[in-house]
Amino acid sequence: MAELYDALGPWVFGLASRILRDDAEAEEVLGDVFVQVWARIHQHEPSRGPLVPWVLSIARNRSLDALRRRRRWWRKADRWGAAQRLEDDGAVPVPDPAEAAVPGWPVHQEVHAALAALPADQRRVVLLAYFEGLTHSEIARRTGQPLGTVKTRLRIAHGKLAEALKHVKDWLR
Amino acid sequence: MTDWLGMIPNPREPRPELRARVLARATRPESRARRWGWLAAAAVVAIALGGGAGYWTRATIVALSAQRDRLAAELAAVRDTLGFVRGPATRVAWVPVTTNGRLGGVTIFADSAARRWLVRCEGMAPNEPNETYQIWFVTEGGLRRAAVMTMDEEQATVMAMAFDVPDDVGPVTGAAMSIEPRVAADSAAPRGPMVFHLRL
């Protein structure tokens, strides 16, 4: 468990921080995620998928749950809005070289590359769906695009990402 | 595929002091047991509440049903009594009686259409332990047994009773009351002293 925490803790915390924009809440999610992972580790079947995406999906779901029930949204509205304005344009998050020593960094770079290869409009809908948990309709309202266009962009983007990342394997040993 | 998108955000090293806390929380042996314990306790509480609510509901239903039945019986009795008073074929007779030196009275509501009688006795002396009051229908064929009204020492001095006139009893022209031995209360003819005898 300690090895799993050391290997995935920074990624889980990074993901939770990215979604929640709040360190305190992200730390709560971090603890919740590892409690859940440890309680359900026996349910994970390697044949059905690698471990890291499984853990990260738990982290994402926990973070989105916290995001949705957030009561103190008004206190964070400014930070949240500023962050959205920066990222809603579809810009690819810039990796911090100082973090390059963290296990999994090559996968991080590959995923970035795959995302960067997407057209900006496709990248934007992927980021809105994944990091904000928006539905197709909500994305359509947010971007001012027709619902059908959003669905098409997401489908195409997911196809491209699947193709680009199909060779990625678990980097945990 | 898209699950790898979780690797998009830059990794962030959590505060070092979190490590021990998270690991302790995640691997706490009782964490699962505690969760199951809470679930079990919640289930027990839910069952207890449900059982209690069920028991209370059932008890309430039983009590309300009994109250409803009692009120229905009382209402039926009141309607029955009012039927005597309002009945166009009802005749009312009152006769003073003296029993064992005590002055009382008997009121008879006789509904010849419905062939029902309501008899009310008041102020009558209690029967001896081996005796009872017997009411008789007076018919052209003689006296026919109507009803037994036993008044014991502990009973109220007012007693009322409603009863039907059997079909095999012909036209009733009057009423009578006698004091009969209890063991012979079902005799076809009076054996004891008459208390009153009147025509309706």
C-alpha cells in the first residue's frame, strides 16, 4: 500500500487539485481514494485494464463528487473563474519539469502529446468532459456549440486518444 | 483509453505528513469492520424502528377497531331505542310495581309492527339469589315467555332490555311479570307470584 501511495499519490493529488482547485479538498479526496482503493483492490482485475487508470478513475469520480456538492463555491468563484478562463480555450496544460522525477512521468508526457495532437475544439470538449464532469448538453451550452457537434467531437477525440494511447501500459511494478 | 487522461495534470507531491495519515486510514484493520459495524448497527436500528412502527401501527389499528366496534354497537343501540320511540306502531305503557316493599316501575315500548319490545325496569328490589323476574307476553292463548330480567344486588336499579316477539307468538294484547325460581325460568307458565299484569 505504501508503494502504491508513493507511486500514485502525486498523480491522484494532482488530478484532484486540478479538478477541485482547492488543496484542502484535494487532500480529503486523496485519503478517500486510497481508502477506497485498499478496500476494493481485490475487485480490480488486471485482465480488464491496467491499475493506474483504475485508480485515477476513482480519483476523478471522487473529485467530481466533491465538486458537485461543494457548498463553498462562492468563496472560490474567483479562482475557479480565472482558472477556467485560462483552460477553456483548450490550451494544453504545461508540464512542470521539476516534477519529472515522479514515477509515471513518461506516461504523463505521452498522454500530453496525444492530447496536444487533437484539434483545439476537440481538446476543449475532452477537457470539459473529463475535468469538470460536464454532460454533453452542458458542454454544448458552455461552448455555444450544437449538441450534435459536441457529441461528434467527443467521439472523434476519444477515438484518436484510444489509438494514440493503446500501447500505454501500467508503469507500476 | 480516456482513463489515461487522469495523467494530464502535473503530479503534485502531497504534504509529507499526509502519507502516514492516509496509509493509516486506508489500512486500518477496523476500517472495514467498522464500516460493516455501522451498517449492521444501522440495519438493526432500521429493523427496530420498522418493527416498533409496525407494532405501534398494529396496536393502534386494533385499538381503533375496538373503539369503532364499540361506538358502532352503541350507535346501533341508540338507533334501536329511537326506533321504539319513533315507531308509528309503538305503544308505551308504564306500570308501578312494588317489590319487596320497594316502589318502582316498569316501562314497556311495544312495537307491534316490528314485533320488538323494549322493557325498562327501575327502582325494583333485587332478586333473591334463587329467583328472577320473568316477563310474559299476554296473548289470546295465554301467557308466553318473553324474557328473563334478573336484578342482582350489585346491579344498578335501572335495567333495560330489548327483545323480539317470536313469530309463533300470536297477537300480543298485554304484558306481565312474575318472580320465578331461577332453575325454572324456562317454564312455559308462571309458577311464582305475579308482579304486574296489564293490557296494552
